Amino acid sequence: MTPPGAPSATRLWGGRFSGGPAEALARLSVSVQFDWRLAPYDLLASRAHAGVLHRAGLLDEAELAAMTGALDELTEAVRDGSFRPMVEDEDVHTALERGLLERLGSLGGKLRAGRSRNDQVATDLRLYLRDHARQVATRLVELSEALVDQAEEHVDTAAPGLTHLQHAQPISFGHQLLAHVQAFARDVDRLRDWDRRAAVSALGAGALAGSSLPLDPAGVAAELGFDAPFANSIDAVSDRDFVAEILFVLALAGVHLSRLGEEVVLWTTREFGWVELDDAFTTGSSIMPQKKNPDVAELARGKSGRLIGHLTGLLATLKGLPLAYDRDLQEDKEPVFDAIDTVLLVLPAMTGTISTMRVRRERLAASAPDGYALATDVAEYLVREGVPFRDAHEAVGRLVAWCVEHEVDLDEVPDDDLVLISPHLGPGVRSVLSVQGALDTRSAPGGTAPARVREQVADLRVRLDLDRAWAAS
């Protein structure tokens, strides 16, 4: 039952108008179907704003107690689903004010003093995204840990290193896996860096000009966990850099997921045969009984386009907007909500795929020297013997051409033919025609030598622990 004094209209505006909006406008304008997820954050900000109004002398002790009690009750009702938005509610703010008015009557209307939906939604969205950025970071760390675990197990597993999808040089398969971890670690680093700029509260900016009431933007910012209040009230309500920027971070994380997904797809083909995926993370065919498809990897690859689209769409929306707030900014939420949902959906599935995949060591090791992958080692051997690299490159190129023509591997060339191919070549080149030797000699920092890969594993575990701690903050 609505207490005495509670307005019957659900709109937060209307006194200026003689009638309600046309149905077509109402349907176009409504956003509560997607911005309802901001409700917990809006209630959090409302509780802080109630404290500000009390300190400003606009709510007495009894009113503050009643207000905070109603907000607590409404928060619980939102959490358990007993309070939900109605068709008539325009947005999350309208719905929650209705809930407050139902509990407090006209006292609930006092909470609107000194704030606008413009500064409310900017603050709510920052709170939501800062919270969910940490959830994304947690999932990125989990995927990275799965990759590091596999890498540690396969530090000494030789594999073909590819450029242009052609055999290039032997590498440690662990080194290959850790390359993906480096990319995901940068994604977490970008989220942490983004959070510094997003940690600004917009409450107190009002519609665009601030307020004549004695509000406390700095106090509200601190209470809500922000680093600072806004510096310019117009910018506070019109800035969506923080949305565009996190969409970029999510899109780039999606690109990194796509690249990992693409490699998993290749690795599981019969032509590669490097890994076997667990049944729990694959699907079959409705017509071909033998099929085992890497669907997680393919979906990760496919959803990257969706994430890129959200970023470009929002940038196109923002590019022509005048200051301050414009209703176009309502279009910021659906893309960023979907981007968050998409990444949080893909990451656990990819983590499961990686953590349960079985690496075929023998297949990898057998193919590591294929495609004359040790040719670079021969060239570098000649350089150590004093041959200019240009001449060494030319000599080894002729050696490879000879091997192709005679359909033999590098170590199968007779000694007499070596010197005929090039006077720089001789039996000594056989000393470097070993995959293990090729790996061990790549011992410069960041190289694929097993000792260096183990160092990388240790360094990444420390970094991931720090990232996990930030995500839990």
C-alpha cells in the first residue's frame, strides 16, 4: 500500500508537461530492461547521498534513520527478487524511487535533492564497471594460470616454432604457451591502469552545473571507494571515456582469446595433431559420428568480432555529441554490459579447455625439426666460425635448396657434398643439427631455452599472484 503523500506517477519528471509521453516515445525511451543491473550500485550511491543530505542539514536524524532503513530493505528486496521494475518504470532510477516512495511516502522524495539522473548513472556505471573489471581480471588470471601450468609441464617439450604458419625454428612448447600468458597479463595490466582513471565519482555534479546545496562530493567519493570526486561538473556527466576505454580493453582481450582459440583449432586438426581436447570441452556432429569439434576455441574466436563491434559502435555514438548530457549516452550500457557478459562467459570455458587438454609430446618432438627448421642454427654456427652472416645465410640457403632437390634432411647430406654446395660448409655443421641443442643455445633473456622458460614461469606466477590480489580488492 502506498503511504500518504507518495506520488502516484512513476516518472521522475512531469510537472512541466500537461500530458504523458506518446506510447512510441515511451517505448523508445525506456531503459530499465537493461539498466536494472545497476540497481545494487544505485542503492549504494543513494545510501551515501542520504548521509550527505544529513550532514548538510537537509535530513534530520530520524529521517536519515528511516531513509537508510528503507534503502537497506529495498536492497534486500532487489537482491532476493521480491522487488522488480514495472512496465511503467522508465529506468532503474525511476523504479528504485518508486520502491522508496512505497516504503517512505513523501520522505522518499527528499533523496532526489542535489542530484540528477545524469550524475547518478555516471556514478552507478563507474561502480558497476570497476566491480566487473575485477571479475574479468580474476578470470584472466585463472586462464593464465592454466596456461602456466601446462607450460611448466612442457618446458622441455620441443615443438615446431612457426612464422607465416611455416616451420621456422624449434621452440619449447611451454615457451609458446607462455606467449599467450604475456598477452593476457597485459590485459590485466590495462584493466588496472583503466581503473585509476575510472575511480572518479560524478555524484554532486547534478545535471551539469553542480548544486547550490552544501553537498560533499569528496566525502561521497571516499565512501564509495573512489579515489577522487569530479573536477568539472560538465565533464562528470558527459564523460564516457571510461566506457570506451574498457570496451577497448575487453575487445583486445577478445582478440587475444581469438588468437589462442585459433591456435587450439589448428593444434587439434589431424594435420597438426599436437593436442587432444577433453570431451567435456568439445562437441560432436549431428551427422558425422567421428567428429570431435573444438567449439570453445571457435566460439572464442567468433565472439571477438562482437567485442570489436561494441567498441566501434560506441565510438561512433560519442564522436558527434555536444556537451553536456545527451540521451544518446543511454546507448553506452547495452554494449558494455554485453561485452562484460561475453568475456565472463568465454574465459571460464577457455580455461577449462586449456587446463584439460592433453599435449602429444612425441608428435611435437618429431615435427620440431621438420621443414629444415635447424637451418638458422647452421647459419649461426658459421657466424661463430667467422663467416659474415650474409655469406652464411647464402650458404645455408643453397644447402636447403640442395636438400629439397634431393629430398633429404640437413643431417643426411654427405660430407663430400657439403663443401661442393659451399666452401663454408663442412662436417662441423653436424654438431648443431640437434633440436635439443637448438633449444639450449637460445639462452638469451626471453629466449626459448628451457632454463629461460622456467624463469619466465616463476616470474609470471609472481605477477599473477599480484594481479589476483588486485582483483580481490
